[in-house]
Amino acid sequence: MLKVNIGLVGCGTVGSGVVQGLARNGSLMESRLGVKLSLAGVAVRNAGKARAARVAKRLITTDWESLVRDPKIDVVMELMGGTTTARKVVAEALKLGKPVITANKALISAHGESIFRQVEKDGGNLYYEAAVAGGIPIIKSLREGLSGNRIQRLYGILNGTCNYILTQMEAEGRDFEDILIDAQRMGYAEAEPSLDVDGFDAQHKAGILASLAHGFWIKPSQIFVEGIRHITTLDIEFARRMGYCIKLLGIVKKLGDNVQIAVHPALVPEKHVLANVSGVYNAILVRGDIVGDTLHYGQGAGADATASAVLSDLADAALDLKNGSMGRVPPFVPHEEEGSVLPMDKAVSPFYLRLSVIDRPGTLAKIAAILGEAKIGICSVMQPEGHVGESVPLIMMLHDAPDAAMQKALKRIARLSAVKAKPTMIRVENFD
């Protein structure tokens, strides 16, 4: 039986989960693969640090270079995170022709293009299922399972922290900041939550999925991103009254020769399957031209879910070594013309608009006039009773319009003397 020696770089939450997973199901994997799997070394920053997983002291080192270069190491797992030393680890392993497994979405997002170029040049392979949506096998689905399809649409709830916050705001009627504190206490949100709540974590993941779906590398700078800090319980309440809930979506659409890609909050019809994805769960809806809609749902983060994806990649890498082939469906299609990313200002959608206005005659007429001049139609207007004070909420649902036209209209509306706070605009997604 072939023996595959594993060099693990990083033994934090995910790395410990992988070590525990191997201890629990390593023999099961070996019987399925016909390959002996052996953890041969673990490189860490602090050898004395307590860890969730038991690792023999003889396996631990602080010298990742020696571990990666050791000729006995067959597969390198980069689970340390970050984009500096991690980039060096991956580059060194690939230069030696060793297969690399990573869960590092930030690394793939920032350096994916050059990493995949090195893979092609040096003949190794990169396995990165764990980089997007934890335990959901979405990378393999796009790269292999749906390889006979042209991907027309992809909608993803890609960040469990944001989904938990929005779910709890709807269930409990409490504000964003209160729920965020709870999420931090429960370990669902980091002490510094910007990466999650400002949409950048989802941006990394959406870019990787879009690149796979459409065959050319999409840079983070090409992806429009907006977080959820501005969402209030009022928005959630009014959305519910109109038959919607609010989700942070990663959206990838093929529009002619262009690809639209964005991450932002969206009103989702309550009857749509993604509206029922709650808590810390992730889900990705993929629409292929042959298969139609497929839904991929499950745990999006955490040691066990991510470790499961890493172990899946380990199985693929071990089989490739066993059979003497590194052949996989390539992540990009070099013979297709490179597509282009549609600027967000040209994206078209319906809109939800909430204004805080002085309730006096003529206010609505002035707002409607500005929207009319921008060629933005009003679908419905709601000014709920029971709100008193210097200003009251005014809610509008607007017809399809270009994003650029909506942004210009919002600037004009915000300057009206009757408008007493920054307008809140949320795009509406009808999944056409």
C-alpha cells in the first residue's frame, strides 16, 4: 500500500480539526483509497502553545522551510492563514512539484492568478475546496460536477457571521450592534469584525467562484462590495411586510459577453429557497444552461466543516499520487476569450428605498420628481402610521434601473430639506 506523508503548516483551529479528523477517520479513508495516510510533520509559529489536537512533540517544528523541503513529505497542507508567509509556503511546495492543499481564501483571492500560473509551469497541483463555504463541496461541483454546463447565474450566502446577524435581527427585532456583540461572545464573529460584516470575506469567496464559473481570473478590485452595517430593524420589518427578507448575497451573472459580480445586501423573496437559509449556514445556488438550478447547502465555517473539505482534498491528492497523475479539470479555460466584468454602475435591478422625512405636503412630489427625471419608476409607496416626531419613515419600492442612475438620484434626494437622514437603499434580487 502506498504511503503518503503529510506536512502540515499551521495547527490552529482548522489545522487542529484536520489532525482530529485524521485520528477519527484516517483508517476509513485508507480503506476507501487504498493509500496509507501519515502525518509526518507539523510546522507552527509557537511550539509550546496549547492546541485542541494532540500532536506528538517529535512531529512539531517551527521551521516550515525544512518541513516543506523534506523529500519524505509528499503533500503539503497550508493552514496557517494570511497572505505573506503562506504565499511563500505554497510557492516553495509547488516549485518542488508537491501537491498543496489550502483553506486560505484570502491567499487565493489575492494571488490566485500567479499561483495557478505556477501550478501550470511546475506541474504540481493546488487543492482548495476548503477556501470557499467550508464543508460545502462547491469548488469540485463547479470545476468538475458542472463542467458540462455554462454557468448563467450564481447566488451565494457566503458569510455565516452576516447570515447569523441578519437572521437574529429578524427573529428578535434587535439592532445590528446588539446582535454583533452576541455573535462575538458566541464565537461567530471576530473581535474585529470588519472582514465579515463589511463584506470582504464574501468578496474573496465570490471572486473565486466567479473565476471558476467563467474561466478567467477576477481580481478583488473588480468586485463591488457593500456590507450590512447600515441595515436596521426597520428595514427588516418593512421588507417582511412586503414579502421579503434581507440577505448578504454574492451575485455572479453572465450578461452577454460580460460578467456582473457583486457582494451586497439584497431583498430576497420570502418564498425563495435562499430566504430559508438561516443562522451560520451557507448556501450557493448555481444555474447551469443544461442542469438548471442546483442548491448547495451546509456549514460554511468552523473547524469540523473546513477540516472535512481539507480531508476531501487530501483524498484527491493521495489518489493522484497513487495513480501517477496530477490531471484535474483545469480551473480556467485558456482557449476561451477572456471575459470582462460589468462595472457596478451599469448593473440593473429593482430597489428598496427608505427615507427619513418631515411629514409635510409636497415632500413626496419632490422625491418622485427626482426619480422621474432619472427615469426610475415607483412601484409602491409606504408611509406607516404610528411613527411620530420630527421625521417619519417613507418607504418606496422602485422598478428596474441602472445603479448609476439610482446613485445620482440618491444624492439629489439627500439634499432635500425635508430629508433628515442619509437615505437607505437596498437592491432587490428576483433571481430572473
